[in-house]
Amino acid sequence: MPATDPARPSPRQRRAAFSCFLHRWGPAGIGLAAGAAVLGPALGPGYVLRYDMVFVPNAPLSPAALGWGDGFPRAVPSDAVAALLGMVLPGDVVQTLLLLTVFVLGAAGAARLVPGPGLAARSAAALAYVWNPFLAERLLLGQWALLLGYAGLPWVVAAAARYRGPRDLPRVGAALVPAAIGGFSSAVLSALVALPIALLRPWRRAIAASAAVLGCLAVAALPWLVPALASAATTDPAAVDVFAVRADTPLGTVASLLSLGGIWNARAVPPGFAEPVGAVGRLVLSLVALTGWGWLLRRGPQPGFQAGLTAAAAAGLLVALAGTVEAGRGVLRALIDLWPGFGPLRDGHLYLAPLALLQAVGLAGAVQWWGQSGGRGTARGSRAATRLLAGCALLAPVVLLPGLAWGAWGTLRPVDYPHEWVTVQRLVNEDPHEGALLSLPWSAYRGFPTGKDAATVVLDPAIKMVDRPVVWNDALRVRDGEQLRVVAGEDPRAQRIAPLMGDDGLPRDTPDLAQRLAAEGVRYVLVDRTNVPEGSSLGFAHTGFTAVHDGPLLLLLKVTD
Amino acid sequence: MVRILVACAVGAALAVVATLTVTTVATTSATSVEPVNETLYNYGDR
């Protein structure tokens, strides 16, 4: 009989070690797998361009990225972080890593919030948090910086709930790092969940915890808060009507919101999203998750953040619902009119993030409930039924939202910037003289070619490419049925230049155009020829402009007057 | 026994929904197109 080696682990010890490994790293692995499945083709070389998601090669650490541009610092400090990472890695690799981080961080964080043991329940929470309509719609709107804050939300919840004294401050600060990078909207979301959790405890501890959380939030917000307070940017109250939530399924607005959908942009929903079967399935899944949350609160293992997260989710849902009735929209408009700082309230769908987290943990609660309600029995059939249902809960988010897979069925796909873009970028950035770049056509969004007769709509890449102020039309145009609604821009210089532009987004051919642009501090004019409307003529016939680059895609002019 | 029946029913329903939704997504994604060559591009459509 061979002697046993005391240093060698027994099969039982190995199984225990493997189980421990799975509990620790399984949710992050699920997040990574979900990220790979969602991004799919987007993981390949090239840049994924989609609405607000613009990564560029050789992104400069421009004044705008640091918060010292003319408009509201919405992309601060996310653009600066992307630019810093871009100094050591290619821009497309930076984009891929940041997007994958959203999935890994979010899944691991959501799983950590599940009270009690159980890999199945933790896995269900992990997957539900990174595969749901909220994430899908925000990703298709290109709001990667917001999603970074969304991914950090569970960590903020955990840190706020565990706060007992100043020694816990580093944990709160670390949890707020994703929100700090994400910027403005991410910080608002983090405040929405962290403050109720800090407040809803005995009053002495509530004051201390709230002060600590507020202090950390203020520090995390400094990069954008200081420039925001210093800027003259305003918010158009009309944005409330344009960005109000809407029904994106046949089940109506309330059902859409409960299912974590309802984004204002009909082009930011995954393929097949409005199909009744899937919509009903997602609503049922949300109701199961809410039931599971209720069970966790009343009978299950008590999470320490229950009241705070419930309050945050309810408040968020209320803000989103406010946009669905005229009275609610009136209140929101009045608040924004009163103080532009209420501007974030215009995008109601944003505030569903706490509900997404609550539902993810609630789904885990439902799995635990089902397991405990029959788990004491030893019948093999009962155990198999428990496992089958746990498997269903685990896979349901994916099965009910297949349109998110593989880059939302090919919607997210990488493209390369034509070389002309890099040439123009180099020419502008090598010029030591000060002066802004005017980007034309006079429209915030571009159709960027992704292949033959195919384009993706994306924010003008020139804004991120050059190391000098860029004057662009930051007014937002949204089609609402037959009507074209316009949300006024926030940049005062752009508002002064706007009257020089015609309906086709190009300057009217006036003799003193160069002088007037020079008076506004414009040194360069960049025209994206691929976005110039057919039949339009470039209004630079008069003197005062010198062509620096004249290619088939881009025209770069220097204002010489 | 009830637990087994419930689990089987949920599993079967999910399988049916999966088949339907994947088929629908495959069909709709082939027909839906992004806007190309617009006069000026919008932020989106409500």
C-alpha cells in the first residue's frame, strides 16, 4: 500500500480549493465572458464609433479633456484618462480594455452584494447586472464613461454600507474611482445610491457616514465640478421633453422602465428588442427579481444596504417616470430653468441604474429562495429541479435579450480612421500658434463610413483629435416623428458663430467670413467632406483662407486674415 | 413533484422564448439599417 504524502492535498481539499477559487473569481469570469460575448467583433483591431463613444488615435491631453474647454465639461475626466492611457497603449486597445472593465467590474461587484453563500445566486446577480436593457441601451448610445460609473455602483454600495468610521474612508474613495473617471453622470449616479445608504442608519452614525460619503463624492467630482462652476454654460430646459423616457416595447412606458429599458433614442435599442415575446419575458424576469428582493428584505439573509438601495431605486424610478407626464416634465423644466445644475435630471433613463442593481441582487435572492424552499429535501428530483431553475435564472437575461450579443448583432464593429484624419491631426497639433479649430459641417454628429453604403452615427471625432479648442455645434437635434427638435447648445462661442452658418451646415459665403472667424479666435477650419450635404458649395471663395490639406475626405483651411 | 414540474415548465418556456427571440433578432437585424447620407445627422430619433 503506497504511503500518502502529507504535503499533497487530498481530493476533498482540492475540491474545496477549486470551489473557493470559483466563488472568488467566478463572477469576474462571468463578466469577462459576457463582455466578450457582448462586444464580439468590437474586440478586434480598430475603433468602435457609436454616438457619444469616440476614441481616436494619438488622443491629446487637450484643454477640453482637462475641463478647460468652452462648453460644459461632460467628458471630463474620462477623455483625459483615455488620453493618458493612450500614451502607453494604442487608442483602440485602450477602448477595448475600458469596455471590458465595465463588464468585469460590474459583474464582480454585483455578485459581492449577494448575501449568504451560493455560487448560482452570485453568478445570477453577476450576469443580470451586465446583461440587461439598461446596459445595452447606454452602450448603444456610446456612453462608456457612464457605464464605468455603473460598473462601480455595487462597489460604492458595499463601501457606503460598511462605513463605520474614518478608517473606512480609503474603501469609499477606492469604490468611487470608476465614478471619478466616468465624470459627471457617473458621480450623480453614485451619489444617488451612496447617500441614502449612508443616511438610513441611526442618526449619529448617519451624520458621520453622510459627511464622509459627501466628502469623497466632492473630491471625486472635482475634475469636472470646478470647470463646470467656472463655465458660462447653460442647459436648455427643452431637453426635458427631448430626453424623456419612452416606451420601447409594446407593453408601455411603465413596463419598459420596470424592465430597465425606455431610453429616449429609438436607435439605441438592440435588434429585436420590441418583440412582444421577449418584452413579456423581460418584464416577468424583472418581477421575479423584485419578488426575490422582497424575500431578501423580509426573510432572507439581510443585506446591510437594503433600505438605502430600495430608496435609491425608487427615487430613480420616480425621476424617470416624471418625464412621462406633463406635470412631471413641467417640474423638471422649472428646476433646470432655476439652476442649470439640475440639468442631469433631463435624462430620466439614467436613473434606472440603481433599479438594475436592485434587480440583479433580487434575482440572486429569488434563486436562494427557490433553493431554500425545497432544498432541505434530499430527493434527487427535487435537487435536479432546483439546479434546473437556478440555471434558468442564470441564463434568462441572455436568452431574453439576445440582441445584445456579438456587438448588438453587428451594430458595434471596429473601423479604422482613414489616414487623412491622422495627417490633419498632425498638421494642426504641430502648429505652435494658438487659435481654435472650427469643425464643419455645423452639426454635432457625423455619419462615419463603416463600409460600402454603411455608416455609424458618431460625435464629431475632430473634437477629440486636436490639442486646441474646437468650436462645434453642440446643439442637439433629435427627430421626434415628423418634428425636428433642437436642444440649444451650451458653448457661448459656438452660439456666437452659429448665425454665420446656413441650413446645410456650411458657412454662408460672406466677404468678411474670415475676419469674423478670426475675431472669435478661430485659426483653422476643418471640413469633413463626407458629411457635406449633396449640392452644397463650400463658402470659402473669398480671401482669408489658405488650404493646408485638401484631400478627398477632409479639407483643412487656415484663417489667414 | 410540483417543484420538478415547475422547473420543467420554466425551462421549456425559456427554450421556446429563446428560439423565438433569436429568430426574430436574426431577421430584424438583417433588415434594420443605420441612416446613411443624411443631410445632417441627428443625435437620434425618438
